[in-house]
Amino acid sequence: MLCTVPLSLGFGLMNGSLPLAPIEVWHALLGNNDDTATTVLWELRLPRVLAAFVCGGLLTLSGVLLQALLRNPLADPYILGISGGAAVGALAAMLLGAGLAATQLSSFTGASLAIVTVFGLGFRHGERNIYRLLLTGVVLSAGCGALISLLLTLAQGDEVKGMLFWLMGDLSHAQGLPFAWFVLLAVGLCATVFSGGLDVLAGGLDKAAALGVAVGLWQAGLYFAAAVLTVTALQLGGSIGFVGLMIPHAIRLIGVSAHRWLIPLSALLGGSFLVLADTLARTLWSPLQFPVGVFTALLGVPVLLWLLSRRS
Amino acid sequence: MNNLVLEAHKLTVAIGGKMICRELEMTIRPGECWGVLGQNGVGKTTLLRTLAGLHKPQAGMVSLNGAALAAHARRNLAQHLGVLLQSESGEFWGNVQEYVLLGRFPHRASLFGYSVQDETLAQQALAQMELEGLSQRPFNTLSGGERQRAAIAQALTQRAQCYLLDEPLQHLDLRHQAQTMQVFSRLKEQGCALMMVLHDTLWAQRCCDHVLMLFADGHALHGPAQELLTRVHLEALYQCPLRELSVEGERWFVAGV
């Protein structure tokens, strides 16, 4: 399973408007000569592939943590309204004609507000009812959806295209790559270290408390970690759906469920998956570039359906 | 084996405006087995959860070896106090063996998994509950009774000195009921303290030395099982006429019509 990582990375590096043979990629990576291939690889393709990989890893890891938090294998960042808040923030900034930095800051603010709202309202009346939390997220997502439609209606022709690309996920303007990698590695490492507690927590709150887990602290920590992961991924590539839901689910269906293995595997496979999807999105109808979010859904839905039907 | 004492001081428990017990005073000592009896919805589960520190009492306190439950770290508490819940809200995605192994979580020395000794204890518990053949099955494919046995095996793996068991016999067939009660009796002989919610007065009679009766009007009665397990008390408790049979020296109570 792990060989998907080098394979997807290689596939991403080879394909593009200037196709490269494996040997050319190798030479260019070593940086021996100073030709077009080297320039294309180092300036364009490598950053893009690395962005796709880290973005996929972040989204998948976020999905795993939220699924442990909500004890539901179908939870993901989108259900909880985090990406909705971020999208409203980003689109509002675009509408006002803000620059890239301001747009990112605004999307971060939107996501943080969504987190605070869901967390505050969902846990206010008692920590035991997980459905209140889920529903708060769903309601907030619906509200954000309406706001997004409103913003799109208010926008002019040119702006709409940029907004749509942001909404559907677009990795061509990825910025802040080192920070994203830092977040992925740091949170991934922490989560792996504490994976035993996650196994217990997924069995239910009372059970976890009875087995010695400080439940409130863990919930807050998980929500915060998942939020940081999601916001980082959103800033990198806009809204890319389906990854956080599908990859952990697929790994569980092939029989890996202990978080000790689930977490690293999810991050690696999620990253590979998004590299693959992004490469296809930018090459299949080249020179047209499709939003990667469309591809994650087009690849994700059949795979998930197949896995589900195989199981039953 | 130990000298763990679980006490309730002036414990008043309520849930959703319903009074479950008022100023309850009781002490569970090592080697004692308590049966909790009462009608459906009278608050047996909530009382048990309160004693386990999972529900906040209205007033009074629960203490373990003289210190309030809240003063113990959750992990420390879980090393001594085992809880069998009536229902689990989560989903467990792994196999039966991994599920049972979670009972070692409070004792785990390393962050990176379980030791050989932990695995041995889990194997022993699986054998005790006759689950060896199912150890590799995904937990969520088990039947209700098998799930219940796995949950008991997990609690046994925890090696606690005091167990709070909410309906340990639910979903179990007759043979496994007898076998499970035998396992609990052995724990009691080893000095473990047990408290279990039961609906079968026969098991209460056979295995429990103390009984706590929770009445619908919020008052509670507790004392030696021999004194309380009488027709008069049980008819008042369940508010229905009972017939008393004597079979081989044992008293059986059946609901009359």
C-alpha cells in the first residue's frame, strides 16, 4: 500500500503540459543540468505536487480526528461547518477586492468563527450529546451555503470565476507550503503518540471516561487540532471535499482500525490520492485546468460506493 | 488482595428533575457483592454512573478510600474501578481482541501500545468468557450476547478491585449467565468488591451478600441480602403480587397474575 506514495509523486512530476520521462525527472531532481526540464520541475511541478500531497494529508488527518471525536465514521471537516465558514470569509474578501494575503486572513477568521460557534453552542448544554454538536455544524454549514450564494450573486463576472475555483478547490496558487508541512508533521506526530486514547475515545464518552481518559480535555484538543488542520488545508487549496471522508473509511474497510496505524496511513494515502487527483485535473484536458475538488468527488464517489457494496 | 472502600456520603442523586435517592449512606467493602434492584426507569443506571464518577450528584459525595472521586485522576481511578456500561454509544472498528485489550488502557506503561503481559491478560479474559474463537472477528459483527461477553471480558482485563456492573446478564443465554456469575463469584472470593444491577432475584440471592433496593418514590433500602430478599419487600419494590416457590432450598419469586 505504501508504494502508492512514490508512484503518485512520480506520476505527478512526470505529467503536465511538458511531459517528462522518469529518467528526465530523475536528472532534473538531481539538478545536474540547467535545461527547461529542471526549471519546470523545480519551479512549477515540485511545489505543486508537494502542495497537493500536504493538502491531502491535512484533510485526511483532520477527518480521522473528527471521526474519533464524533465516534462516527462519516464525519468530516465539511459536515462541521469549518470549511463553510472559511469559504464565506474568503469570498467576502474577494468581493471587496482584497489581495491574496487579506483573503487568506479572512478565510482563517471565518473558519475560526465557525469553530468557536459550533464548539461553544454544541458543548454548552452538556458534553454528552454528540448529535447537538453535529447538528450545530450542519445548520451552520447550511447558513454558510446561503451566504456563499448571496456573495456569488453580488459578485461581478471576473470575480465569480475566481470564487468558484476557490469553492471547488484549486492548488495552483498554493502558498505557505513550509508552514503546511510543519502543521501536518507536528499534528500527525502528536496524534500518533496519543493514538491509544483515540481508540478508547471512539468507543464512547462514558466508556472512555471509565477507562481513564480525561474526556473534556481530549475533546477540546481534538477539535482544535482538526480545526488547525482543516484551516491550513483550506488556505492551501480552497475547498476540496471527499478526501477526509473517503480515505480513512477505505483504510478501515481493508481492516486497519487501530489509530496507531490509521493515522500515518491516512496521511500518506490521503496525500497520494490528492496528488493523483490534481495531476489528472491539470492534464486530462490540458491546456484547460479543472478544479481538483471536482476530481476528488469524481474519483471518490465510485471508490467509496464500491467499498461499501463489497462490504455488504 | 486489597482494601479498597467505595463510600456514598449523604448522596442525593437526581436526573432530569427526577429524584433517585436522598442522602444515601452506604459502604462497599472488599469481598462484598451488592445487588441493585428496582423497577425500570427508577434510576439504577444513574446511581451506578454516579458511583463511578460519570454523573454529578445533586449533593453529597462518593469517595474511594476516603478521598472524593473528583480528587482522583481519571486514569488512577480507572486502575481501581471497573465499570460495565449498559450501552455503549460509540462504534468500535477493530476486532474482538483489540476491543478487550482496551481494558488495559489505564494500566498501559508506554504510549506506543500494549505489553506482552497486557496481551496475556486479554487472552485470559477472552478464555474466561469463551470468546477465543471470536477473537479475530470484527467487533461490530458480533451478536448482542457476544458483545455483552466481550464487554465483560474487557472489564475483567482491567483487573480492577471494585466493579460497578450495569445489567451484566443482559442478552446472555442461561449457560453464559451461570458462567458469568461464577466468574464474578470468583472475583468476590479473591477480595474484589462488586455492585451489579440485576433483574433476576435468584441470582441476587445466590451471589449477592448485600442488596440495594431503589423505590419509585425516591427512597432506598439496603442491607443484607437474606433480610431484604423477601416477598414483602419485593412486592413493595416491584409493585406487583409475587408467588414464592421453594426449590431445593432456594426461594424463587415469580410474578403472579
